[in-house]
Amino acid sequence: MEDNSIQPFQGIAEDVIQHLRFLQTIGVTHLGGASASPRPAPTETVSPVVTETGPAAPNQVQPAPETVAPAPIILQSHEVPSTMPQVSLFDAELPAEPVKPDHSLEDIRLDIGDCQRCKLAPTRTHLVFGDGNPNARLVFVGEAPGADEDASGIPFVGKAGQLLNKIIEAIGMKRDDVFICNVVKCRPPENRTPERDEIAACNGFLHRQLAVIRPKIIVALGAPSAFTLLGDNKIGSITRIRGQFFDYRGTPLMPTFHPAYLLRSPDKKREVWEDMKKVRDFLKQND
Ligand code: URA
């Protein structure tokens, strides 16, 4: 006779195994005692979009993090939406749609040309337009190219990029399946966070790229990406909004931590795995 009482535990066990596999894939070799004790109430780093947010560059001097208790944000749904996300948190002031619709990513690249629209242009080696499948179902949006990306012209090829590759593989996809781009297309000096005027000069191209690709879901890596796409800079912390679906112009958007942040705070990989499972499940349900 079949014993149904163990069925719920099988599900939990499978989940634990998947979780451990993910941690192994992204390089966690040791699960310290901290995870066994009750987790403290989360505190967060205050990180407005244009100044001190985001995935600080490896060589960037970090200001001492200011910690505050997170104000609760009441969202309607924390579940994977079966079709559209129900949450639109922000009164977003999004840039206008392009006057003339683009037919392809090449149209946008041509329009960008040898861009001199902001003060990042003189110090860049390569403009980093974006890379991957132009028909991707999943698009990752990072913050800005770093040194390796500036040198190669390809996004996420440095250490953070290698971790991103592992994250992509952990959800059963390949880098070639997805499209990867950034909020700004040129490297900020010293890998500092892009400034408001630089984002303003560049983000129209990002919105146009997303309009052409029409992914099923977008993952915003880090605060500058999430806040640029969602049109708000007052939320203050990626910690508060990660792991929940938002509405980006009719497409679900999942904010999560930037891989560069994970390199500095590997204990946060657990949260990213939770977020990425929701993305994976959403894609499965919307095949
Ligand atoms: N960090 C980013 O945000 N983008 C890259 O392309 C590389 C590192």
C-alpha cells in the first residue's frame, strides 16, 4: 500500500536538494553555522539609485553602509504570476516610447552610433551594447560595463559575469539563450555607479532594446537597474524589493541582487536562488 503521508516531505527534500545543487553550482563550498540559527530581521543598505547604490565595482571604495529598519512594502502578490504580475509599485515616469518603432536590435545599435551623448564617452574603449539571443525569453539588465566589458565590448565577462553564467546554468538555461545588457552602455570611470545624467542619456536605448526583444521576463540585477526600469529612485534598497514580480510595461520584472554584490556577500546567494526559482517557474508556466 502506498504511504501518502511522506509525499509532502518528498517535495521538501527535492527542494532542498535543488537548493544545495544551486549553491554548489555558484561556488558555495561551506554552509556556515549562521544559516542554522534563526535569521535576524533584515537590515538594509540605503542605496538611492544614482549615488551610492548598486554593485560596487571591485576596486570602488565603499562608504560605510548605513543601516535602517526596512519599511514594509505591501504587495498584492509574492507568488509566481501565472500570466501578468499584479504589482505596479511605482508611479513611474518612464521615458517616452521611440517615435519610430525599431525593427531590430541593429536599428538601435545604428542609432547609438559612436555615441557622444554623455560624459562617459571620452573614457570608454568599447561601447557595450548587449549580447545574446535577440529573441530571448529572459533578459538580464545589469548596471554598467566594468573594465573587462569595456575592453571586450561584451557585457558580464569579468568575475561577476562568470557568476551570472553559473546562475543562468542553475536555472537550466545557457548564456546563448538569454540576452544581457546594462542600464548604461559605457564604463563609468573607476567603476563608479552611473550618474543620473548618464542614465538619462542612455536608458532610452535600453527601453528600445526591451521593446524589440519582447522577453517573457526581465531580471534586474541590482538597484540601479531595478529603479531605472521601474522608474523610481526613492525606494532606497534592492533588499526591500527583490524577489517580487513587478510590472515593466506589461512584462514581469524580477529585481534581485547584482552578481558583483554576491561576490562580496556570498551569503546572499541563497536569496538570489529563491528569486531565480521564481523566474524559472514563471518561464515554465508560460512556455
Ligand atoms: N556589471 C554590470 O553591471 N554589467 C556588466 O556588464 C559587468 C559588470
